[in-house]
Amino acid sequence: MEERILKVRCPGIQNSKFLLDHTGRGRDLSPELILENLSPEAVTLAVTLEDMSHPIKDFTHWVIWNLPAADRIPGAIPAGRTVLDGAVQGVAYGLHRYVGPKPPKGKTHTYRFTVCALDCALDLSPASRKKAVLRAAEGHIIQSGSISGRFE
């Protein structure tokens, strides 16, 4: 079977930099994520946003799962435990919501979105954190892809 590579594009990241609207210094809106080559076997999607430059390794800004499998994850996902027809936002730096990049003044940090395509929905409480989501997803991830951007 030919392996399908999941490619993630983000119009909110241009020239490897986050646009202001998608940061804590702007409107703090989650950006749209566009997926290319999504497996037809994907049932749901899970997304994390991590600060790769934070002193705490892979500091999580956002975790959301049970997004319906589609080639586009809409931007400006509202705060809340359950959104978009059953997607669940868990506990991260943003409590049940997206919190965009906002490094200390004068510092540049790199942030990474990771999208996982799963063969099922995950039965997890909104009180779950990234580690619990990834543990529950083990054995169900059929694809994953990521995109990184910087913000100063």
C-alpha cells in the first residue's frame, strides 16, 4: 500500500511567520489549516499547537480533537469545550480555546501545528491534556503532518 503523506498548509503563516491576527498580540484567532492528500479512511482529526522554543519542552498552546475529517479546518474556532459538530477542545495554555503565539517581548519563538488523521473518534473528557489525547490516539493515527511558523 502506498503511504499517503499528509501535507498541512496555513494561510495564517506566511514566509514562515505567523500573521498578527493569529497571535496573542493580535486578535488571537485560530488560523485555517488546509490539508492535502488526506486519507479517505480518516474519520476525525486532532490538532495541537506547541511552542517549540519555550523552556518547558513542547509547551502546548492548543489541543482539539474529534474534528470531522475534511481537507480544511476552519479558522476562528470559538472558545468552548465542544465546538464544530462535536470537536472537543481540551486543557492547554488556552483553556478550551486557541491561544496563539505570544513570546516574551524581544524574543522569537517557533510554533508547530501538528494534525493527526484518526480512524475513529476519541472518547475523552474536555479536561484532557495533549498527553492523554496522544495516548488515546495511539494505534488510531493513520496520518500526521505539521507546519511551523515563527513569531516575535
